Amino acid sequence: MRTFLSFISWALLCCCCRTTQAEVFTSIGQMTDLIYTEKELVQSLREYIKEEESKLSALRSWANKLDVLTKVSTSDPEGYLAHPVNAYKLMKRLNTEWSELESLVLQNPSDAFISNMSMHRQYFPDEEDETGAAKALMRLQDTYHLDSEAFSKGKLPGMHSNAILTVDDCYDMGKTAYNDADYYHAVLWMQQALKQLDAGEEAVVSKADILDYLSYSVYQMGDLPRAIELTRRLVAIDPKHQRAGGNLRYYEGLLFKQLKELNQDYQPVSEEPIQLGTYSRPKDHLPEREAYEALCRGEGVRMTEARRSRLFCRYRDGQRNPRLLLKPVMEEDEWDSPRIVRYLNILANDEIEKIKELAKPRLARATVRDPKTGVLTTANYRVSKSAWLEDEEDPVISRVNQRIEDITGLTVDTAELLQVANYGVGGQYEPHYDFSRKDEPDAFKRLGTGNRVATFLNYMSDVEAGGATVFPDFGAAIHPRKGTAVFWYNLFKSGEGDYRTRHAACPVLVGSKWVSNKWIHERGQEFRRPCGLTEVD
């Protein structure tokens, strides 16, 4: 039963409703529905337990009664049966009452619960979902420099909860990384599993299994002395382990050869436990990974006093736009070059709730436009769920689009639909450009509206931790503030791309991040934003 409930809890944590195979853990907006699903399943489980207890109570009553009866009857069988009533009741019990008892035993109170489970099972996560959820935790671990112990104890920046990870949870995290040949994370999580097991925590997984994975992962990280020490521990626990003996001889041979070639003596293994920073994280495809993640942590922001002195706030009436004359919008400078501004009180709470209500039923894995084909496709560097909303769907959408046009002075007739995105645990969008580059001439060809000239990004929620919009090129970090919006141009007036605007959505550490954005295109802006005289005007 404990294993079953553990599975249910983990399943509901990682999944959300879906109709297609996708990484569903990326949207907290949909995952919240499962809170009520879980409550319903718990109620169904309690009803099942109640029926089982009722059944067992009846069986126990029967057993007690028959126990007393058989003690009397077996003490003097012939004397007992000498009484005609006893003889009759024996026949009756064996012919009728034991048959009824058999029927009672065969009754299955679990049918209703199993039926309820089957109905909800379509929403349960699959292996891809569980792997994605584990990778989301590792992504947060890397970005925000959190050690495995902090995660296992539910300690995150600014909060502490009872959401702990057991030995078996840590082991499964490590195994997920190991199966992906990610030995860096495999070491961190297997080490945490071993640490908790050594501290006396009970677990299903054995210490030998943990040491098996840990020692090989440490070897893959190039730490032969520690791999040898861990393998020796494994051999001491399980001398007949099918790999340990051979691995130990192999590691010792390699180390002996290395020391001989370098003319060095053997150095004892460090007594310091493996932790975050013991090994270097392997480089990946993203050249600005370190700068991007540092900005997400609030490090490396290049907001100097000189730059701050050039930032102002003001009221904007959209060049005397009739809809803004009586209620101009408040505009704050976020950055001077390239210019990024934030507009305050852009979306009211009721508008935000309506947009979320319209988007939730159709949230699907967020896509990016393939630069070669122009077709929308999913990508591992964008982990969120999104939906596209049209003007005609609700007056709120039409009103928001009109407001964007009024504030920016750019037509939205050629803009893309309003895109709503929800970032869940570990949800992110790695550094990218919103506009298409010269080597991607067909990126927006199907739209026929030119390149993305500007981005208008609405923040529809506050985020407890993480989730900033960062610009690694010039070191800016913009944090979500519910009801505000930020705006910047992706292209110079010449139509050339402003490569400084490469930006990213940092992983959400705690909370749920809701945004909606409008990508405004070139066509129709000829007289609203005339071409400049130079390439970088």
C-alpha cells in the first residue's frame, strides 16, 4: 500500500491533463487541476478501505463465533451430535452459512476504486514525464547552485517545506541521470542517497546498488582514487557482486599506470564528501551558459550608477491617442541601450484571469519556429506550455491587442496571435532571438508579414523565486511583476537585427509563471516606424 500511495503522489506531482504525448510537467496551470483529482482519489481510497474493514469485521465476527463453537464440538464430537439441534445446525452451517461466508470472502470492494483509478489513469505520467520532472530539478540545481541535500530536505531560497526526497527518490534521480549518460548529476544524487542511507534512513534500494552506480559514475568523472575507494566499499558489502571485483582490478590497474607515467606517489582519497563543486559540470551547446545562469541568480547584472542615472519614468499617451489621453500609461526605463521599457498596470486582475481561463484548456507544449522550414516545432531549450488566442475569442483579447497598439504606436494587424505561456517547475526558455537572422530567410515566410520588429511581453503573475527575463549580452535581468509589461525592439530601424536582444526566461524555482506576449511584425509599420539612415539607427 505504501508503495502504491508513493506512486500516486509522485504521479500527480509530475503530470497534468493531456491529449497528446508531451512533457506535461511544464505547466503548473494544468497541474493545479490534479490537486482535485488527487483529493478525489484519496476519498475513493478511503471508501475502499472502509468497505474492506467492514468486510473484515464481518469475517472476524464469523471466525470468533465459529471458534467458540468448534471448541465445544471438538471436545466431544459424538456427545455434541447426539443433540438433534446440533446435528441440524451443523448441516445448515456447512450447506448454507459457509457458502454465504465464501461469497463474502469473494466479494471485491476494490472494484469501485479500480474503476475510478482507470478513469484517471489516462492523465498519469509516463516515463518521459518522470524523466522530464527529474531533469527539471537538475536544471534548477545547476542554475541556482543548489546542492542535492538542499533539495532532499525541501530547502529552497526563501522557503522551507515538508517536500522532502527519500533515499529511494535520490537514487531514482541519480539513475535518471545515469541512464542519460549524465554522470555529473548521477554522482551528486547517488552520493546524496548514500549519505541519507548511511545516516540510518530506511529505504527499498540497497547500499550495494547505490555504490555500484556511484563508483562507476565517479570513474566516468575521472576520479580514479575515489572510484577505487567506493568500489572497495561495494566489495566489502557484497564480495560476490558480478561487476565489483573486475571493476576494482581495472581501476587499480589504470591508477597504477597513471601514477607510473607521471612518476607520482599514491595520494589518499580526500575525506571531503562529494558535493556541488567537487567536479566541474561538462560544457554543453550554449556558449553563454555561465553568464545566463549567473544573471538568473542575480549575479553579473551590469546596472551601474551611471546607467541608473539615465533611467527615468514618465506618463505616455501614445502620441495623444484618444484612448490614452485621459488615462496615460506609466512607463519605466528598464535599460538604456538597447532600450527596454516596462509599462505598469497594463492588465487588470479580471483580464488576467479571463486570459488564463481561455488558455488553460488548450495549453500545449510550447514550440519554436524552425529557422529552415518556418514550421513550429518543440525544442528542449524551451520548456513551458502555451496557447494562442485570437481577437474574436473574447472582448478581453481584442481589448488587450488594441491596448498594445495604442501604447507602442505599432499596428498589430500583422502581428502574431496573443501567445499565453505557463512555466511550471523548472520551466525555462534558454537564450534565443525573437527575430530571424540572415541565415534563416524562411523563418516567417509563411506569415508573409516580415520579421519580428518588436516584442511586447505581459507578466500575468508574480514569481516567488526565479523566472526572470535576462539579456546575457549586456547583463540585464528583468523580474516578473504581475500586471506589468516590458517592450523592446528586436530590429533596428534599418530592418537589421539587434543581436544584443538575445534573451532568456530563467527557470522557475518556486511558483508559477504566467506570461502573454505579442510579436509585432514589420509589415504595416512603414509610416509608424520609418526606416533609419544608417544600419544601426
